[in-house]
Amino acid sequence: MFSFFKKKKIVAHIKLNGVIGNAGKFKQGIDFGGQEEIIEKAFSLKKGKVVAITINSPGGSPVQSHLIYKFIRAQAKKNNKKVIVFAEDVAASGGYLIACAGDEIYANSSSIIGSIGVIYSSFGFTELIKKIGVERRVHTAGKNKSSLDPFQEEKDEDIERLKSIQLDLHKDFIKVVEESRGTKLKKDGIELFSGEFWAGSKAKELGLIDGLGNANEILKEKFGDDVVIKKFEKPKGWLSKKLSSSSNQMDQFANILEERSIWQRYGF
């Protein structure tokens, strides 16, 4: 009986769910600080030769996306382990960047995949404050300190500066995808890096993913029906739950609106 259990394949499994970056006060999202320990523990599992990562994210912070991506690859190299990524509803923008840490990527045929681009969005309130008779007063040290102030008219030089930064971030994103997917990418007649996104079945045709299927079925197919999937999750502590329930309602509402706006880009 001992030898029977010893022969079973063990796979560590991490689940990353939510908007990447600051998801709001005491609210669980995906950031490097919150996931570092869990990722390290999963890769430290001695009996497991593979780490599975399920991701469900519409993106968010490019910095946090890169930090998590690089840490996963560093841990894979350090521990000599293969990484298999599974996309659920969405692996878009920064969510797809993290997915590129996988040696193989799988998704559902209806998953939303891609959105390889960079976005900045805000509102302009100049006409509103004129209408209600509010005067905006801004004093800075440094002529560009008030760039993109939503209560002032947009300036051409501010927009050009922002676009320059976005282009740099976009180049970094493209580099990650090309290094990860390599010759699997099918670029003929398709602008893969335009910010467009596709359903999982089309993403497979384009080489953005390797196949269709969920974590349980793919892992059983690869390692047998008796594969042991060991989950690594960060529990939400009592203090976090308590503070979350008592935090400012307006802050919660603003955070919910921001998070929903990111999800809704992809129909969720």
C-alpha cells in the first residue's frame, strides 16, 4: 500500500483570481506581496515536479503583473519544475502576461484571452466645474506635476508623454509574450499585439494558448486519474474580514465600480 501511494503523481496548484494590483482597502486581488509566499511554497513541494496555476483576471497593474510573472519563472528555474497555466473566464491584459509564465497554457473554448496592450482611462470635469461655479486652484513645484489633472483642460504635451510611457510598457508586454510563446504564435494576417482579445478556441489557433480544457481534466490526462492535486491558497484572516466589513461604504462603492469597469471590458 505504501508503494502504491508513493507512485502517485503530485501537482501543486495555485489559484490567482481578481484584478491585479490594488483591489481596494482590505480586499483580495492579485499582487506580488500577497502571492509571493504561496507561490514559493507551491514550488518548494519536493514530491511535485509540476506547478499548476489557474488564473481568472482581466488585468490591472503592469508592474504587479511583471513581478508575479518574473517570480514564477525564477521559482520554476530554481526548483527545476514545469509550469502549466489554466485560464478560466478571463486571462486578459496583465492576466495574460502572468499566464505567459506557463510552459503550457490551457483555457476553456469560451475563455477570453489576449488584450495585449496598455490602457489609461479617466474622466474630464472641466465643463462640470464651470457649470457649478467651482474654481480649480493648483500650485506645484515642477511644471509637469499636475499632468493629466481631470479638473483642467488636457494638454497635448501631457498626452504625448503618456503615450510614450504606454509604448514602452507595450514593448515590455510584447517581449514577454514573444519570449514565452516563441514560434507557436501565428502572426499572419492578425495583429496579435493590438489590444484585441479572442475566445479560447481562436486563441488556440493563434498560438496564444496550447490547448483547451480545465485543470482537473488536463492534469488527469497528463498524470493519470489518481493524480494528487495539492492546493496552495492564502486564507483571508479574521482581522481582514472584520476591517473589510466595517470600512467606509463610499470607499467600497468606488472600489467596486473601478473593479467592475475592468471586468466589463471583457463582457463580465
